[in-house]
Amino acid sequence: MYGASRSLIKLVRILNEQYTVYVLLPEAGSLSAELTAILPADRIILNEDLYIFTRKSFKLTYLLSTLIRFTNNLIFIRKIILKYGIHIIHTNSGVVPAPALAAKISGRKHIWHIREWFGDFKRFWPFYSAFITRFSDNVVCVSKTMADQFHGHKKVLPIYNGFEIPQINTEISISEELQQGLNQADLVLGCTSRIRLIRKGQEYLIEAIGLLAQKTGKNIQAILIGDYVPGYEWQKENITSLIKKYQLEDRIHFLGHLTNPLPYYKLFDVFVLPSGEPEPFGGVIMEAMSLGLPVIGSNAGGTTEQIATEQNGYLFENKNPEDLANKIELFLNDPSSLNLFGNCSRERIEKYFSLELHRKNILELYKELSKAI
């Protein structure tokens, strides 16, 4: 499960305190299994043909099938609304368009939760953003930066995702070789993310480490948690070539997908999310902050709201490995700042991004919307 799924679980837990909640999913899997611990099984509805648009949805080849699936979803969701007497529909992702129109046709309230950056949908975005606001009573964005996509529309409001300070009791297991490498390191960097060039930017991190190693002669190690995005496995060759170029074979460590990566964060000195494209609101940054880690991220998207420069971390120039290397070097030259920045990370979670604050904001939104029903 990734950010949107984990956020949905939190949302369901919050709403289930005061409302009867039904969830519509495209398939059975890890998410539905988690939800069964919160909701009765008959309130988790599956529709394997749930329409989720992608870039190819708007190509002429797929246009007819797109319209058919959208129409079928519209009919199906309206039946669900009427069958269960649903008053408020909450669309958890910006790429699922049918529920909003189904809510409007059924005369019900609709909340659209935007967790995506649509900057690369330039020609399409003015029309789609108008669709989102037209068929929603409220549009919730996970950061102020994501809300800015709507240019100040009155229905749009930012609500940060909430995070708890986790209690880590699970023991981790790593190879003796990896442990020895980390013991000899001058600085250990960590990154948790699906691997995809530019989008997630692991290549910028690897190059930054290579440049910094050449410049300082220091032993900088990195642990990367996550698998290649399906369909992009070919990018492994690019990553391998970059590692060979800078002779980092014994310093870049891939742990692959981990069901529970949080215990491994204790291996890191600094957490880095080097995304080349704007992150709406990186959950992994919040996880690292909640565990008291300094953080480095690019100066784009919701990351700019999570990281307070020179307080809990640094922002580097987007897609610029040289600047990323400069920011890493600041920690390399001042190890005493690691604890100070890490403590500030935890304080920022408690002050601005707590689960209790998120809960309060969501329930207030539903309370106001319920008054109009």
C-alpha cells in the first residue's frame, strides 16, 4: 500500500466514529484486508471495473472504452448510493471521476480529496479542474501547494494528512556485510519510495553521493527501500550504470519492498526524498519526521510545507544533484545538527501535522456538510 491507501485507512477510522461508512474498491488486496479490521465485510464493496483514468485514457484508441467504463461506473455507483441511503460521497483520489457526477445526479453531497499533482496535464487540467469543482461541495487538498492548482477557488481547502509518533518495537534483520558497511560510514542516508527515474529521483540522490564522495573522500552510505514501479523495471540498468560510474557498488544498498519499513528508519542519519516531480505531500517524509530524523527534499510541491529550512532539514533545487550534494554536505560537516534537526522534525509533526488535528479538521468539514442534508 502507498500513500493514498494508508490515508484512506486513517480517514475510515475517523469517520467510523460518527458515521456509517461504506468503501468502494477496485480489487481485494492489502487495503481491503486492513479495512476489514475497521468495517463489517458487507460495507466493503468491490468493483473490478472501477474506472481510474491514466494518460492513455484520452487517446483516440481508448476513448470509446473510456466512455463506456465511465458510464457503467456512473450507473453502478448511483445504485450503491440509493441502495445504502448514502448522504455524502467522498472520492479519495483525483483520478476517479465517476463518483462526483453520480453524487450530483443523486442529489447527494460530494467531497473530492486531491492527493495528486496535475502539472503535466496542462491542456486537460483547466477542463478537469472545472469538472472537479463543479461537481463537488468541497475539494480537500493534502497541501496548500496542491490547493494552488485550483487558483483560489472558494470550494477548495487544504487539510494536511495527520501522523502519529510511532512506537517501534519490531526488530530488524540485515546482513552482516551491510551492518559492517554502515558501521564504517561517515553518514547514512535513507530513502523510502517506489523507484522511478525523475518522478521519484533516486538517480539524483545517487549522483549527489557520487559527487560528494569525490569531493570529500567521505564514506557516505545510502539505503533505498522500495521496488521499481511496474512497467519501469528497465530503469534498473540506468541506476546500475550510475552506481558503476561513481564506484558506489559497496555504498548504495537496495532493500526492495518492505511490508513495514519503519523499523529500518533507525539505520538512517538523514532521510532524503529526491523526487524530480512535485510531491503532493510525501507521507514518507512525515514518517521520517515522526521518528525524529532530519529530512532533505526538493523545493517543489508539498515538501516545501513539510521541511522548514535550517530547522528540521533542507530543500534542494529540484532535479539538481549538485545542490543536493551541497545540502547533504551540511550534515556531513556538522554531525551535531543531526539531533537538533531531528528533534525539530518531531516537534513539527506534533504542532502542524498531528493525527488529532487532521481528525478535528475532517470531522468539522463533515459536520458543516451534514447541516445542509
